[in-house]
Amino acid sequence: MSHPEGEGPRRISSRIGSGRRRLGVVVSAVVLVGAGGWFAGTQVQSPADAAASHQAPKAGPVTVAVVRQSLTASVVATGSVEFASPRPLSLAGPVGSGTSSGTDGGEGAEQRVTKAPVAGTKIKEGDVLMTVNGRPVFALGGSVPMYRALGPGTSGDDVTQLQKALKRLGFDPGATSGTYGQGTAAAVDGWYKSKGYDAQEPSPADQQQLGSLEQAVSAAQEALLTTNSGAGEASSGDAGSSSSPSPQSSTDQQVHEIQVKSAQKALDLANDALSSLKATYGTKVPAGEVVFLPKLPARLDKVSVKTGDTPSAQIGTVTSSDLVVQAAVPGTDAQLLRHGMTAQLTTADGKSAKGTVDVIGGGTDSSAASATAPSTTGSTTDTGSTSDSTAAVQVRITVPEPGPLAGEAEAAVKVTIKVGASDGKVLTVPMAAIHTSSDGRARVKVEHGDTVTDVHVTVGLSAAGIVEVKPAEGTLKAGERVVVGE
């Protein structure tokens, strides 16, 4: 068969090329199938291999790095802002000459509050706290409580206290002798008038008693004069008779002498009774009209009575104007505190002030232990007694300059008390890294590759779960890892 010129070779070449392409496709397919089979084979595991691949890795120790840093130890607690020195306020007796069981509206009328005290009031010396039946109740400075009426004839420390208060108010009672005399009565009268009140004068009953005693003295004097006059007449009659007295006249004389002595004794008794009354007669301070407070000015914190009430029980609570913060801290933290330490006080809205640790656990000072890691067997004070490290200890903090806390009474505050600081940067580890050997010595476990080595350490300052350590035996460097868990 003949072919056109050049056509035969081209067709032969085309067929050869097509055959080669088909061969390449087949080879590629074979390669892909083989690769897929290899990959599938690598993913197929025996049951034993599958179980082994799902086992947890071998457990090892949990470690953290030793860090060199500055350390500041603080005791942090929550406290409440309060006014200092709270004390109950009550009246020692009736106001004026009234009683609590009277039935009419005059003398002896039942005691009723006519002007109630106001909570939050600042009390100064000489101020009127309230009125009862229209009579005042004054506040004066003094440590001896009012417990009785003070008036002419009384004496004692409470009278001295009253006299000193009158002098401070500008009403001089004379000598502060502790005896209530006319000078004290005049000073009391002037003080009451300066406040718009009349001092308590003798009651109608006292006035009536005075009048009765004065009449008794006059009657006794008259009886004595009459008796003496009768004796003079008898003497004149005897003078005109015989010089030798008769038995009858002698007896009359004896009777008359007895009568004179009796009249004189009656006069003496009447004078004594009058003098006793006059010694206590005059301007008085009723037991309920003065309340002595140890420190003034003070603040009337709470009020328990209202207008119309009978002031027979506690009428309120008075406090100092000073602010304090009361907080409770664990016993282990309380051991780190000392009287006079500075406290940072911060409210929830960011107001802050500085305070001073004043009372720890009910005392005025604290025998604080050194700032070391807490003992797990209780804490020991300087007296050698062991206290419960978990028991809360009350801490009182004074606030000399309240600043923004002045209006924050009863607010909760965060209390931060710095109890120590490291001397520069020191080696530190978590508290969990500290272990105790059987001999009671502290140690840490240091990881070096696959080995763990014990290094005995001295424990120093601790803060927020971090504690200062110094190697006692061996070496310990920053960056090394210590075991905190297995």
C-alpha cells in the first residue's frame, strides 16, 4: 500500500506518542495505588499498638522556677469603719423634782421626754442633750458617773467634778473642795440661767418643811422664855417671905429647874433640825439633769427614745468623734502585727486613708512573732503559750486623719498592713515547695534532669504564698526548678 509522501512517518510517530502517553497514565495509576496502600498500611495498628498509644504518659514531678525578687509581706483583711469608744447613755434619776409614778401634771408628774435627743449630734460640754417635762439634761465632762442629786451639804468626787466643770464653763464656784456650798449653788444658778432655764429650787414640800421647823424653833424659844419668866416670879415671891425655905418651896424649885432644862433641850433639838435642813436647802442639781461623759466633745451615735417616751431605760449610745476600723484576722496573721504599725484603708469606691494598729486581740500591744512561715502546730507567743492559729483575732485601727473616710461610718474597707520587706532581691519559692524533714529542718527538692536533690534551706519572709529561702546546705540558684507536687 502506498502512502503519500511524508504522511506515513507522521502517522507512525503519532501512534508511538499515543502509546507512550497511555503507558505513562498506567504507570502513574500504579504508583498512586501503591502509595495509597503504603499510607493505609502505616495507619493500621494492631490492638496492642492501639492500647499502648492511649496510655497516659509516665507521671513526673510538678516543678516551678526559683525566682530572685523583692518581697513585701502584708496582712490583708476586711474591716468596718466605726466611731470610737461607744458607751450606753442613760439618766441616773428623775429630771427636776418629778417622779416616774406621779398621777397629776404638777409636782411628781410622770417623766416624759419633751424634746428628744438627735442622733449624729456633736455634744460639747454644757450642751443640752434633751428635755424631760420641760427640764434640761446637760452633758458635762467627767469620769465619775452621775448617781445622785447634788446640792448643799453633799460632798465627794462627783461634787469636785461638778465644780471643775462649772469653772471650765465660766461659772466659778470658789474652791473646788468637793463640798457643795453656797458658792457652788450660785455658780449652778448662773449656769442654768445662761441656758435659759431656772435651777432646781427647793420644792414646795421642802419649803413647807422649812417653815414648820422655823415655827418649831420659835415655839421652843417662847416656851423657854415662859419657863424662865416663871422662875423669876417664883424667886421674887420667895424674897418677901421668911429667910428659911420651906420644904414645899424647895420642891417647887427643883421642878422648875427640870422644866427649864426640858424647854432648853426642846429648843436645841428644834435648832438642830432646822440647821440640818438648811445645810441641804437651796439650789440643787437633780440626778437626771446631768450626764457626765469621760471625753468631750462626743457624738450621739444612736437614740432609743422619742418625744413622749418615759426615759426610764437607756436613751441612746454616745461615742467619741474619732474614727476606728475594727477587723478580724487569723491568729497566724495576728502574730505578725505590732502596736503602731501603719495600715492602709481603702473603700470599695477607692477612697483611702492611713490608720495605726492600736489594739490586737483586746490588749493595747502585741508580742508579735517574727515574720516567718506559719507553723502547722499552732502559734507560740513570747509568754510560751500556744494559741489557736485558726481562731480570728480582733484588731482595732485608729484613724488620726480620716480625710475622705470621715463620712464613711459603717462602711466596709480593705485593710492592708505591711508587716515586713526583704532586704533587696532574694531567692523565693512557692510555699508548696517547702518540705519538712524528720529532724524538723526545712528543705526544697531541686530537679536536675532526671534526678531530684534535697537542699536544706532557711525560711524567711513570706507573702501571698511566696516565701524567701536561703540555702543552708548545698546550693540553690535562680532559674533552677523546685518540686511543688508529685
